[in-house]
Amino acid sequence: MTLFSIIMLVSLMVFSISISLIRSLLGSVIVFAVYSLIMAILWQQLNAPDLAITEAAVGGGITTILFVLTLKRISKKVKSHDTAGNKK
């Protein structure tokens, strides 16, 4: 195993723990995206380019976009619910 692979594996462990410890939902989504991109790099290092492309596209791209859009939609509903509750 090369030094680069060891550094990537250690960073994956750090990111996986930090995802569950970060209190900000948006921060967790960003760390998850970084985690997915590092996984894509590791798949490439393991000579599995098909998995690397899939991980980068799905894990780093589509899933991150869906999480961010969901957070945006939830925050809008929470704000509208708060303003509706304050009018009573």
C-alpha cells in the first residue's frame, strides 16, 4: 500500500466520524460530498475506473445536489411555519 492510499484511508475514517458529529446539516452534506470524492479516488487507485466514475457522479454529484435541495426546501417550510405561528 502506498503512502497516498494510507493518507486517503485515514482521511476517510476522519470524515466518516465527522459527518455524524457535525451539528450543521449543510456542513454534514459538504463533508459527505468530500467523502464520496475521496472514495472515487481510492476506487481509481484500486484500478476500478467504472466504480470511481459512478461514485463521483452519484455520491459526489447527484446525492449532494439532492441533499442541498432538500435542506433548502425544509428551511423554507420551517420559516413559513414559524411566521404562520407568530401571526396567531
